[in-house]
Amino acid sequence: MEAAPFTSEITKSRSLSSLSSTSSLLFLRNSDFYRQRSRVKFKSHTALSLRASSESSVVTLLDYGAGNVRSVRNAIRHLGFDIKDVQTPQDILNADRLIFPGVGAFAAAMDVLNKTGMAEALCTYIEKDRPFLGICLGLQLLFESSEEKGLVNGLGLIPGVVGRFDSTNGFRVPHIGWNALQISNDSEILDDVGNQHVYFVHSYRAMPSNDNKEWVSSTCNYGDNFIASIKRGNVHAVQFHPEKSGDVGLSVLRRFLYPKSHMLKKPTERKASGLAKRVIACLDVRANDKGDLVVTKGDQYDVRENTKENEVRNLGKPVELAGQYYKDGADEISFLNITGFRDFPLGDLPMIQVLRLTSENVFVPLTVGGGIRDFTDASGRHYSSLEVASEYFRSGADKISIGSDAVYAAEEYIKTGVKTGKSSLEQISRVYGNQAVVVSIDPRRVYLKSPNAVEFKAIRVKDTGPNGEEYAWYQCTVNGGREGRPIGAYELAKAVEELGAGEILLNCIDCDGQGKGFDVDLIKLISDAVSIPVIASSGAGAVEHFSEVYMKTNASAALAAGIFHRKEVPIQSVKEHLFKEGIEVRF
């Protein structure tokens, strides 16, 4: 995962003396770092010695405190190991086994590793062929350099340059989703992967070459064949996220942690050949009238029952439902917080606890939306949107979803043409990377007799208006669909992509809860307009609606809620149908 340097907004009150899970990474540019060299030279901070720890059930974790590393921790504990956090370079050298789940920007991460002496320790540890597993950026940093922020030197252990995916060939960047591996060399940790999908989320990749072919254990195709994993001796690294790849990913971690065990390879019935279309389960979470958190579902955004009591519709408990959808095969879980919770201190927000508990047993990506904005609690304590997002990431979220705030930011950007960098979208994207930021768009159709009747993008629609109108523009809304704004979905999508969104969740108020299918006209309009992934949402009522949206639009994923909660359409039924229709899915 890639991100730009952390700002003082989330680091000014945190100490840099520790790199434990509770500390934040302060990414500082070091001008001395950019000197030209074929191999990084490190200043020795201390006299370092290499010795193995006697604690065989302990995994040493190099955790910067940036992004979601909670799931890696939970996966390690799930497999029966305790965790020791790296505090000093000597902790690396004393490790029995070391996992580096790299998060953040290449240049900034190298700055910190070099300044703290961690880079020297890492190189020494790896060159001594000690058990090592790098994840995502933890793989990329092993290479000679990266083009992420100009040409920046890496650890220099593997020949090659890390470059950005080419989006000019029609492939969407970031590369987000479940893709297949082509295993080229024997790598014990991949023995259970076989023909199954694993989860990727990144914008930069390393390419195989004659110089590094002895390191490459697998590749993945996304426009080009890039390096998906490397292995030499006891040193492993993967570009994908095993902690987010379900049972398959847990098997990768298990084989790394138990290298001498005789585990049989698991047979696979279906062959993964490429990037799968994702099926996402969405849980709208709010407090009911008794104050309990429940999963609900609206009908055109109305979540109350049509009864005398007018109670909030209760479809289950969020943590339990999320766990069930994980078992059912959901590719991602999305939580939408539709209650303000303005009177709670940030650390006590109910959704924080939901994320923490869910991430203990759900090893697929988790997205949380709603309430990610500046707010002041009952005690008068002010929180920035960046602080709120940071707490969600630390609690288990992999992506955050921004709604109303993104609309206001896009309006201002379109009006002025200036990126201020102050909006929640820009700040969070800059700190955590655009792959961690989803923009949720909530439009409604406004019918027109002529496409030229408004200044916004209008299209011919399949479903005509009440007076036979053949055209419509899609007006964006805020505040849960209650307030229309002077901006169209097309204009909003284009603007938020430029401001740093990595993905778009595209809803439609007209279709919400109707069960008549996705708004294909809208989804095609937006997915053709942007180069980032688009998630289709609102209106699914049958398995055929999923195949229709994938066959007629460029949507990368499709999301549903009510039909899953009410058990009308099981997730596996959706996937079986898509598979029969020749659409790549993960099983």
C-alpha cells in the first residue's frame, strides 16, 4: 500500500521513540537519503549482534502504526502465536521469525528505516537467511528503488525498480481485488494457494527480469505480469495481503509460521485465472430506539417499519452478521454507520468496537463509512476527520468511505479549480493512500425532456420519467439523501478521482430497496468516466441482477444488503450464478 507522508495532525502528540502498535509513524523526508548509490549504505547506530530468540511461539512484528495492521496481529494470534513489537534494531536481530506488514509510502518508509537503524538491521537479518515475511510494501522495500516519489533507493537486496501500474491500457488503478497467482518456483508458503484467488490492493509493483528471476516465486497478471511473491531460502515476501485473503491467506501465514510441519496441500475444485468480480455484503448499522446497535435496511433510505410503533428495522447484530457473511464467502464487508453518535468521545464510538471485534475473526477487507468528519463531542473535545479515520484504521478498517464531505469538497474544487488539501478526502488519501479511501455517491434521478436542459451530464435512460421523459441527470445528495446538491454524479465522480479517491461506491436512491436491479444506466455512466474501481450498489433483488451489471458495465464489484440479511439470495448463489455465466469469481 502506498501513501504520502504523515502530517503533524496525527503525530504531534505521539512519541517517535517507539515503533509499537500504539504509536504512529512520522514520515519525515531525509535529504541525505536521496544520494545516488547502487546499494544502500547504512550508518551504524549501535553495535548489532545477531542471535535468535528462545521464544519459539513468538512472532516479531515490525509495525509502523500506520493503516490497518490489526488484522495481521489477529491472524498471527489466530494461528497460536504471541507478538513482540519491534522497539529497537536489536529486536529485529533477536527475532526467531520476523513479519513486516509494510504500510505507507516507499520513500517515507525508507527514511524512517534508515534514521532508526532498522534498515541496517533488516538487511543483516535477511542476508543471514533468517525467517522473514514481508507483506505489500514489505516486499517492495526489498528492491533497489521505487519511482513512487521520483527515483528513491530501497534496501537493494533484490534487483529491480518498483513502478506504478499503467492505467492508459484500460486497467483501473489502484489494483484492488482478488486475483490469481502464477506460481513459477517452489515456495512452501504458497502450497495451499494453488488455483485460488488472493487479495491485492496497491498502485505500484515490481516487475520480473533476468536479474531477479531467482527470487521470483509467483507472478500475477494485471495489464502486465508483475511480481506477486519472492522466496530465497527462509526469506519470503508477498505483494498480496494474506491477512485479508480468507482461509487461503491464513494458510500462507500458517506455512510461514510452521515451516517444518507436514501439512497436506488442499485440493481446489475451481481454477482462478484472473481478477475476480467482487461480491460485497453491506451492513447499515445504527442504534435502535433502545440504544442497541443493529443492522437495518432502508426502503429508499427509510429504515423504520411501516407499523404503529414505527420502530427501526432490526435485521441482526453487526458483528455476528459480518462473521456469517465471511463464512458465506463475501469478498468484502462494508459497514455504514448511519447514526451520528456525536456525544461520544472518539475512543468510545460504538463502531470502533464493532470493527475491533469483527476483525478478530473476519479475514477479508473491511470498509467503514459514516461519521468520518470533523466533530466535537459532548466534552468539547474537537476531532478532525483525519483523527477519526486514523482511529478506524487502527481498529480494523482497511478502507473508509466518505459521503457528504466529499460532495462539499468536490463542489469547491469544481468552483475554484484549486486542491486545497484541507478536505477530509484529500487529507486521508494523502496520509493513508488513495486505495484506502472510498467515496460514496448517493444520487437520485431528475428527469428531463432534453439532455441540454441542465448544465450537468444528462443521458438517455431505460426507465422513462412520469411524463414520458427519456433523459435524466443524477443529482447528488447529502445527509442520508435528504438534501439535494447542485452537482451531478458524473461531475462528482470525476472530481473526487482527482482529489484522491481510490474507489467509488455508487448508490441510487431511486433503486434502493426496490429489488428490481441496479441502475445500469448510472453505473455505466460513472464506470466509463473514471479510471478507479466502481462498486455498484442499490437495487439487487436476484442473482441475475449481478450478472447484468457485470456484463453491461465496467463495475469492479457489486454490493447488496437486504437480500443477504433476509436470506432471500445467498452469497454463494450469486457466485454460482456468475460462475455459470462465465464471470470470474472467488470461491
